[in-house]
Amino acid sequence: VRHLCKTYRGKKGAETKALDDVSAVFPEAGLVFLLGKSGSGKSTFLNLCGGLDKPDSGEIVIMGRSSAEFSAADFDSYRNTFVGFVFQEYNILNEFSVEDNIALALELQNKKRDPQKIAEILKSVDLEEFAARKPNTLSGGQKQRVAIARALVKNSEIILADEPTGNLDSETGAEIFGLLKEISKTKAVIVVSHDRENAEKYGDAVIELKDGMVVSEKTMATASETAECAGKPGGVRPHLPFSF
Ligand code: ADP
Ligand code: MG
């Protein structure tokens, strides 16, 4: 991520500089926390990383390709196949069963519903017995695990999570961080949080934002070690999973 700037302009001309020249490097695999107080620019940053919004200037570079050169179709493809999103409010559909929520993510990628794959993913988030349940019968932690399963079924390279434990008690929150940690063995997982203690406990690296700027960066374990453990040595992948 290079030199991202983003200013929001209100109707009456009021300006908020949400990001002011933010750069960062993320590993292919590993868990990176973005820390910062409310209003420091964390969600803006994550949304730009996920292609949900565009910066005023700066670029994200994914496997050597700059977002500055992305076509609209590249952005769609990037969002749909390369990135999985997890939000504080879960954003799962209450009218659909757990299984249908996950199947929908596949169908949105024009993939067939794959019951075996869905069952495997539900098992990996410890929800194998909940496939037929409606989300309103689940606890917050279970709902968040459905949201994580939905992100995982896309088989994306990157998981972006915006305050995924913000609505959870601390014990359930720790379970979610543990699950994200597990996932980060094979994927880049970027988590926005203001929970410094857990960021330092679970994170491979912590980036702290203040007033739209990076004020500190700390690496707990080398990201390349993590990537190598996952059998993903650095360098060029054999194929790009989205149509560049
Ligand atoms: P965080 O996620 O760290 O709480 P945000 O990225 O949401 O911070 O917001 C950074 C700053 O940008 C805040 O001052 C916020 O009020 C402002 N902001 C965020 N989104 C918008 C928007 N859509 N329109 C105007 N201002 C915004
Ligand atoms: Mg936010």
C-alpha cells in the first residue's frame, strides 16, 4: 500500500482528512492488526485495501499490479475473488440458513453450490451442526463465525476484518482472534481493532494509525517465516486467481 490519501468532503464544504499518506507492506500470509482510536482512519484504510472505495491519491499494489491501472472489471474481480470481508455487525442474512448464507457467497462468484465444501468450511469454524439454523438463533460469536465461513468459502487470498470482535464479550472475542490466527497461516489477514492487548498477543505485526497517519509499526514474527511455514515461499505464484 503506497501513499494513500483520502479526504471526505461534506455537503457544506467541510473536509475530513481520513488518510494522510499511509504506506504499509503486508505479507502473503500472517495476521496484521491495525490499531487506532475511533476516527483514526482504520475503516477508511481497510475499505481502500479491499477496493470498496477509491483513494484520492496513492495506490494498492497486489502481486506486482497497481490499482492505479485496474479497470472497473479488475476492481470487481479483486473484490469478488481476491478479498474476503468480515464486519463488526456480521452482515449475514437473517432470512437465510447458515448454509444458505455461505452458498450465496459461492453463487455471487458464479460458482455452484458445493455442499461438501460448505460442510468442510463449517467444520473449520466449528459450526458443522449449525448448517440448518437461522442466524437469529445463534450467539454473536457463532454469527461472526458464519461471517468468517462466508469469507473463507470464497477461497480469497486476503481476509479483511473490521472490528470483528467489537460486539462480542472478551472470551468470545479471543476465540475469534484465535480462529483468524489459524486462518492467517495460509492467508493474509488484516484486522482492525482497538484491542491493543489482543493485537500484541495474536498479531504477527501491528500498525497503529492516528489522525490518518501511521504512528508506529511493530513486527512480532517475521512474515516470511509465517509464509514459509504455510508452504508459500515468497515470489510469483503459479497463477493469478483473478483476471488481470
Ligand atoms: P475509524 O474506522 O478508525 O474509526 P474511519 O476511517 O471510519 O475511522 O474515519 C476516519 C475519519 O473520516 C473520521 O473523522 C470520520 O468521521 C471520517 N469519515 C469516515 N467516513 C466518512 C464519510 N463517508 N463521510 C465523511 N467523513 C467520513
Ligand atoms: Mg471504523
